[in-house]
Amino acid sequence: MNVDFGNMQLQPSLNIVKDATVDGVYADYAGEVIHYTIAVENTGNQTLTGVTVTDPFISDLQLVADAASSDGELDVGETWHYTASHTVTQAEIDAGTDIMNTATADSDQTDRTPMMLPSRSIKIPR
Ligand SMILES: [Ca+2]
Ligand SMILES: [Ca+2]
């Protein structure tokens, strides 16, 4: 049996968006917590499975459990949300360098080019 898919091409695609917030404009003391929200959207035309988000800088990355994520499949047009945080260290304050981190999203269907998000920086006062 032949099935004609016409010109339909499978184009798996992910988009990742991240935001970082901290009380006030700056991370200005050790122990202050930076909160991250990460959203991963299926911008292609194929259901994505095995979706992972990694960020070596933050340790408590958690998928928000909801109707969209509960089936383990990131459907076309669907967005999964993640939360994470980082507690500012004295060493980071002393270094005076903006706190940057980079999240990467991947899936079974998009394994050739993991989607990397440009670093989002939190300023440390100088
Ligand atoms: Ca602050
Ligand atoms: Ca789903």
C-alpha cells in the first residue's frame, strides 16, 4: 500500500526561551536566589519524544507537570515549562562577573542540532 504524503516533509523543530529574575536589578549578596523559567515549544510539524532540557549551571531544573507534559510527548505547537533556581555564592559576588548560564533542549527527533539558548546574564554590582 502506498500512502501519498504529497510534499509534506517532517521538520522537527524546537524553540527554547529562558528568563531569569532576581530581586532588584542585581544579584548583590551571597545567598540571593535567581529564579529561572524555561519554555520549550515544538515549532515543527512532528511530535517530539524524549525531550530533555539541560543547563549545567543550575541543578534543580524541573518540568512543570501539567496536561501538556503529562503524556511525555511534546506535541506540535505545545509548550512545556520548566523552573530552576541558582543561589548566588560569595565567590560570584567577589568575582564581579555577570552570572551567565546556557540551557540546551534536545529530543529524539532533533538530535543532530541541540537547540542552544544564548546565555542570559544577571548583573552583579561593581
Ligand atoms: Ca538583588
Ligand atoms: Ca503532550
